[in-house]
Amino acid sequence: MWIFTTAGFLSIVQHMGIPTHFQVKARTPEPLERFWPEHDIEAIGWADYRYRITIPKEEVVPVITEIIRSVGYTSFKSQCENDDDYHRALVRIWSVMHNYQRGFEGA
């Protein structure tokens, strides 16, 4: 699952070897530090997602729920304008998904 937050991008997947855990991955350490500060972040130079934590599922669900519950803005991208690089990436992703949507118009 991909989740874009105002603090950064997360990829949450089942841990390959631990059924009770997720592996929460990120492109930068900031979202992991913000949402799970008590967990050590593993940095893997060769991995597609360099930064990751292995964490029990029951510790992830309430954090994601709170992220959703705290949404009070009407424009996600505008909430991320303070980080130029992240904002530019979000605009590019928005554009790609908009083009994807256009393929279904009139269908």
C-alpha cells in the first residue's frame, strides 16, 4: 500500500518473514521518524526503499488511522508546498494519475 502524507511517502507491506509485522518503507527517513520515533530505522543502500522499519501491525494501524483522522485541508498538494522537492514529486504523480484517469473517460 502506498500512502502519501504531508510528512512524506510511505510504502506499507507484509513483512516477508514475520506474519504479525509490517515493513514500513520510505524514500526519506522523515516520515518514519515522525510517525514511529521509537523505532530504529534501517538504512539499506541497495534497496529500492532505502529507509524502513519492521513493526508489529498493531502499532501501524492506529498511526495510519490518526493520519486520516487529522486531515483538515481541502488540497493535499498545497499542504506540502513547504518542501519543494516533495511538492514537485507530488505534482508529477498527480499528472501521471490524471493521465491514467483520462484513459477511462467516456468508457
